[in-house]
Amino acid sequence: MLIDTHAHIDDEKFAEDRAEVIQRAIDSGVTRMINVGADIKSSARSVKLAADYNEIYAAVGIHPQEAKTMIKSHDDLLASWAQLPKVVAIGEIGLDYYYENSEREVQKKVFIRQLDLARQMHLPVSIHDRDAHGDTMAILKKEGKGIIGVIHCFSGSWEMAHDLLRKGWFIGVDGPVTFKNAAKLPEIVQQVPLDRLLVETDSPYLAPVPKRGKRNEPAYVRHVAEKIAALRNIEFEVFAKATTENARHLFGIQ
């Protein structure tokens, strides 16, 4: 029994077989999935998926790459969705200095706006942080009071992870932990307390070994979980149960 806490099943790459993808996940023991928005249109699709499938919950938000598209009316729209019972987080939000499709100052302002929204709606956040560790942590320190969440697809240092853990945050781990070039990530996931780890796919991206290079899907979260369980030298069932409880605790899902 696993929960994929970060997927984009609404993506067009699933247009031909979305229902089958969802059923494969359920058949493989992935009992719940959180579909995460990246802009207004995908957030709307996320909300609809959550309404259509008992196993799917939604997060709504504006990805940093799309920050320049956020207008004033979007705040109210996100807030209205955030009141729906199956919307469990604001995300994915944050900073991306790798692509920089939106200017850094715009990204920061939109990030802060959505952190404030999460605080007002009493929801956790799912944060995208790519090549922006310093600014991400600085903003969370200043603007993140009263907010809890997960750094999705964690790629920072142990020092960053330790700082987040002290604040009560969670660490999201995806396919890269299975890669040969995983750098320090395997060491970090060995040190993070078991009650602060979440497993994710980021489907359709970042497929784990042995599916690397293929389209990712929620069923493959099992490969991520198996890898981390092996790294920590614990039984898979023990790890699966722990991360499922973590997801239920953070996102308040059944």
C-alpha cells in the first residue's frame, strides 16, 4: 500500500490511456495519488480528476516556470478550489532557476503570494525547488511561518534537509534516488527520520530504474519505495506503511 504524493496524471502524455494508468496504479497497490497543478488549466484538471476518481486527490497552484502567467483573479480561483474537500495542498509552487521561463523576481512574488494563500486556507504546500536552494530557504524562513509542507523531488544538501526537518517539513523523494548519478541523495534519505519521508513519481517525468527513459506513471512509485527501503535496510512493507501514514498526516487524506 503506497501513496504517490506528486503526479501529473492530467498531462497530455496520458491522454490516450489515463484510465488504464490509474487502474494500473491501483492494481499495483498505489491506493491514493495526489495530482498536482502547475498552472490554472492543469489545476482545474487536477480538481476534476479528484472529483472523478476516489483514489485521486488534488493540489492546485502555479509552478514557478508559469509564474509570469499569474494574474489577480487567479488568487480567488485558487482560493475557491482550495475549499473543496479533495483539494489537499497548494502546489506546485516555488522557484526554478534552471529554466527561468519567468524572471526570478516574478517567481519570488508569486511564490510568496501562494504561501500566503496556503496559510489562509490552512493547507500544506508542495514546493518545487530547482537550482534555487538559497532563495527558497530564505523565503520560507521569512514568509513560511505557520506553513508546513514538502520539498518535492528533493535535490538539496543534508544541511538544507536538516533545517527543513527542524521546521517540521517533509522530504519528497522521486526516481532520481534510483539513478547511478544520484549524488548525495541516497545518503540523505538514509538520514531523514522515517516519519518525514514521502515517495513521489512526478509522472510522467523522472521514471525510476528499471523504467528510466520511459514515460513515468504512479504505479512506478513502488520502485522508488523499494530503493529507499533497501538503502535504509528495512522491510519494504515497513517503509510503505510509514510513508503512507506520513502522506495521510501531512495532506489529511483518507
